[in-house]
Amino acid sequence: MLLEQKFNLHVMLNSGKEFRAQKAAPHRDFYNVRKVDTHIHHSACMHQKHLLRFIKSKLRKEPDEVVIFRDGKYLTLKEVFESLKLTERHDDLVNHNF
């Protein structure tokens, strides 16, 4: 109850300042929005190019990250790509039918 009251006090004191700061932002994107909508479809979070960049970056930086449990064993991101006979190359990913 105390935490809720502290939050309400924060909102009363700072909501105008936060609204002006958000409205002054030069662009709008997923990370810079004024309204929070909890009903978001994951397909609306990233466009294809952004998702492709993210996957390639993860493959370069964290290839040994465990990402899936398949056929009774855990597979790393690198092993998933190897099993699909894919590399980090752009045309491999874009033209592959999953």
C-alpha cells in the first residue's frame, strides 16, 4: 500500500514533466512511445530487416547461447543454424523457407 501511494505521488508530481519530455522527442519508434499498450503482437515489434540484424548480431556475438530444446537435447544458436545448413550470410537467411 505504501509503494502504491509513493507511485501515485510520483505520478502527481512528475507526469507533466515526463509528458513534455516524451513529446519533445524528435522521432517515434518502439523504444520511444508516450502510450504503453500491453496488447502488442510480436510481429509488430520488429520489421524484417531489424529482426534479421538482431539474429545476425546474436549469431556473431553469442553463438553458444542455448536457444531450443529439440529431439531430446538442448541446441545452441550455432547448432540450430548448422542443422538448417545456414550461415550468417544475408542471402542464406532471406531466401530460406523455414
